[in-house]
Amino acid sequence: MTATSHNVAKRTLTRALVLVALAASSVACSKFVKPTLPGETSYSIDALELVSADAASPLTLDATPLLQLLAVRPDIFIIAGQPYNPYRAGEDRRRIAMYWQNNGYFDVQVDAHTVTFNDAEKTANVRWTITEGPVYKVGKLAILGAPPKFESQLQALVTHRPGDPVLVTPFRLLRHDLADVLRDAGHMRAEVYNRMWVDRDAKTVDQTFYVDAGPKSVIGKITVLGNAHIPADAIIARSGLKEGDAFDLPTHIKREQDLADTAAFQNIRIAADTGTEFQTETASWESWIPPDTGGIMRAGQVADDGSYQPRELPAAVDVTLTVVEAPSQQVALEAGVNIDPERVYPFIGTRLVLRNAFGALHHLTVQGNVGYGVRWRGDVDEPLGIYGNARITYTRPGLFGRIGDFRITASFDDRLHPGFNWRTARLATGVRWLADLHLFFDVEASVRWDTGVGLGIISEEIASAVQLSRRKDNLAGELRLQLVSDTRNDPVEALSGHLVALRAYVAPVGTATWFGASIDLRAFVRLGQDLGLGFRVSHEQVHDLGLANDAGVPVGVKAFGGGAWGMRGFGTRRLSRYGQACGGAASDGGCRTLPLGATSLVEASAELRWLPYRKQFGGIAFVDVGAAGASANPFESGIEVAAGLGLRARLWHLTVALDLAYRLTKNTVHDGLDRFLGFIRIGEAF
């Protein structure tokens, strides 16, 4: 070791020790010391009331969303309250008035608050008295300056009509939707301004949208900023942007996603120098933050007679690609637990990402986890509950064309089934294309080895009945195709959009051969801001191709349903076809009835979802159906139905889901299984 490297190592070790000491001290002194504000008292808020000045006429506007935003408030679940402070209460007076005005009560009056102190408990009750006044109505509506071919499309977006109650913020924000219609069509410099005129005598509000489309845009100069290890030419090539090409908002968004899909960047922003209020690089006043101002018109955009003057703008817009490269090395650790009706599954895992390990856009990922399924009830003898997986993946974004991302994967999966373990080792190579913003296509070829542990011996009669291979080990070559379209508004708590996933796989060579296909459909219908319906239908088929000496397919290829993300009338992998296996994990060498997988499986759900925006709790009511068959017909033994209720607790960045389900049907195939089930998990069901 040289002196220089020795010094570097010494400094690195010293810094590490300092960080450890700081971490230890922060743990020991973890209590946050809140600074004392002028006027702050030691009285916590016990109750906060907003009441009408007219006792005979209660408040008509629901103030619940306002309460957690006030400066002086009680504790609200995980949102801490704030002590009484007369100065901050004065700020709240303006907040309350603005809340009512934003909902159309322009004559609202908020009296000075009254406060009652409890010296013994050191608490205070705060009461605000409000005179609402009338709700103003929409007066005249106008859209001026829209190009003729866009007039009907823009008019359709303005859904409120004269005589409707006024909602200031939603009405103003419509201007962004109008501008996006033009930007989608290539008018990237499009600007829409909103102006409202309040008539206090008539109790009405007139609203006008001024539309300035600007010219069709083309790409000018392209600049890359922030790159360190990845050449600018490679970034531009991946983006697909070229000088002189037409430029529109969908292209803008798609090219950002193409760059993000490389997994090489922590943040990507494509900024077009359009000169609109959304470009923060050009002028400080153009940085838009709520509340919406209605748009700021520059000097010269208003004529002497008060009419709007369209801007004179060039077609070319310069484009800047600003990237923040992700760390070259990144390690993640995780630990968790899943709870099943028969087992508790604690696990720990790790993930190591080596970006640009073999040059720019050559990544290596190593990951794995291990767990132990502890059986706490049930009467099926099982092998050791150890399970887990390991995976190493090399990826090369853009190897095939601009967006054809190549990968090579070696993996080993040990899955814990009821009564046995199933192990699969795979060596695979594949290509993924992000064909559109919400659409990707994937093709993968692999060699796979499958084996069971603790499964035991299955008779030829039972294996034939469920199309199951009786071989202990199976080796096969498999090809998989996947097409996914995902437009959900939220991948965790969706209230609108859809997901369509089509998958097909075939193993034409090996000790067992098979073909299969599946479809997964999810659709969401919004019924209001916080309420919606969710629907899911999935269907999977897998069958023996008959090209191998032994009939049937391995357990690891067959379909299993149930669990927290499946048909919630069954435990994990419990919705299946069953058969007897002798020996294996049976302690007495006898025979056990085990789920051996289905050749056809249907699972469907319908949910009523109440997921209030920025609230700590939500809830669902659901009905699940499912069926598992040993032939092409999944309904050969009937259909299973379960219903239940679910609670959603939003804890900071996590959604904890608790679902309680009761299986309404009592099918003879599943007589021995529980009918009342509970599931706890992180995230929504679909």
C-alpha cells in the first residue's frame, strides 16, 4: 500500500467512525427540540370548533379538510397538533376566510376567535364564529383566441355552466388542461390565461380563458447537463431527440421516460425553452407554485383597449436534458414479515446495484432474500420452512435500437408451498421495449431446472388427472412473451385508469414440455375525488405439449391462486387442484392431500374503494371469485366466492392494508380449509 492510498484509507476510516458516533448520538438524543415561537403558550389544543354566527343556520360548507391545515389545532392521528399562540391564530383567521372564499363564499366574515383555558389540564378550546353569506354563482363564460379546430375540444373541458356554484381553484386550474390540449398537438409555447370578475351586487363571477397557441414547435439546440460517467452523445441518442424534428408534449414526456428506463439516472428533466410560466430557468416570476394566479401576462400582451395581444414567437425551441446520475454503487437492505392463515413468513433481503460497472450503461444487479416460514396452525407435515431467492442480472439499455434493453439473468428461487418446497434455477436472456409511455413489450428465452423438496410420491392416476409431471427433476427450454399496458393513476392506490397484461410461454424442448397463456385485466372507475370502483379479472391456462417422454408439467409451472393479492377466500397458493402425495415431508411416511396446482385458474375482484386524498385512513368493500380446474375449464368443480371489508392506513410513505374475508361457498374440494381469513400487507390488492 502506498502512502497516498494509506492516507486515503485512514481518512475514510476516520470519517466512518465519526458517522457511526454521530448516528449513535442521534439515537441517544433522538427527541426533537421544537423552537419556541413568539407568543407561544404551553396550552395544547383540546378542541377546535368552527360554528355559524346564526345558531339557527349551521355552516353549509364542510370544513374538515381545513382543520389539519390550521396553525393552531389539536392532534389529528399522525399529524401533531400545535399549541395555542394568539399570533398564529390570527394567521388562521385569514386561512379560514380564504378557504370559504375559494369555495365561492366571497362575503364571508370570520369573527375574532374565542379561547377557553383549562389551567388544570393545560389545555385550550378554540372557537371560530363564521358568517358565511351566499354562495356566488357562475356568470358569463368565454374562451377567446382558440384556434378554430380546437374550439370544441376546449369547450368540452369546461364542464361548469352559468348558474353553477363557484369553485375558484378548480376553475382556475382548468387553464392548464386547456393548454395541454394545444401542447399535445405540438404547440409547445401554448399559454392559457384565466381571469375572473366578481360582481358583488349580482353575486356572480364571470370567467374568461385567453388562449395563445403560438406556432407549431420544432427542436432547436440540444444541451446535456449534469452527466459525469455517461457521455452526452449517449444520452441524446437514448432520448431520440434531433434538431429540426417536430416537438410536442407526449414526445417530451415519453423521452423523459425512455431515459428513466435505463436505470442509470436518479432524476431526469427535459426542459424546452418555450418561454411559458412552467420554465423556471428563464425568469424568476415564471416559477409557478400554488395557489394558481391565473397566469401572468407580460408587458405588451394587453392592448390599450384591454384586449389580449398574442405573442410573436419563433417555432424552434432549445431543449436541455438535465440528468442526475444514480450512484455507481448502491446497497439496499430489507426485512419484513407476511402472515398467512397457517404460517408466519419473516424474511430479510439485500440488493446491490453496480451501475456502469462495465462501461457506460452496462449495469450489474445482485439481489436475494431468505426467510423462514413458521407454521403456527394447520395439520400438514412440511419440510423445513427455509425459503428464498437469489438473482444476478446484467443489463445493457439500448443494445437493440434506441429503446431495446437487453439483459442476462441467472436466478434461483425456493418457494414455500403448503406441504413442500419448489425450487427453480434459470439462466435467461431477454429484451424489453418501452413501446409507448404506458406500454411495454418483453421477450425472454431461458433454460430452467425444476425440482421439488418434500413433495413425495404421486400416483400415476393422480398425476394424469391434474396434468402433473411425476419426475423429481425437470430440465426445459422456455420462451416467454409479455405485453403490458398500464395507465393507472397510482400503482398503489388506483382510482382511475387500467392495466392490461398479456403473457404467453412455451417450453418445446426438455424432460417436460408445456405451453401456457394468461391475461390480467384491471380497470378503475372514479366516482368522485375519493371514491371509485376497481375491477380485476385474471385467467391463466397451462397444458402439456406432449413432446416429452413423460406426460404432465412441473408444479412450478402450474397456476396457484389465493392470498393477499389473489382471491382472498384462500390462503397463499391454496386455490388449486388437490391430490395425495405419499412420503415426502410426512413424518410417518403416510400420504397427505396437497395443492398440486391448476391447469386453468380464474380470479376476479370487484372493490368499492374509498381512498380520501391526503387522509390517514381509507377503506374498501370487496367481493372476490375464483375457480381452479384440472383441464381447460376452470369451473369444472364450481366457483368460489368470498366477500369482505378492508382498512387502509396511510402511514407516511406506506399503505398498510388489512383485509378480512369470508368465503361464502363451501365446495367439497376445499372443505378442510378456513372460510374466515385475514390478510395484512403493504400496498393495495391491485
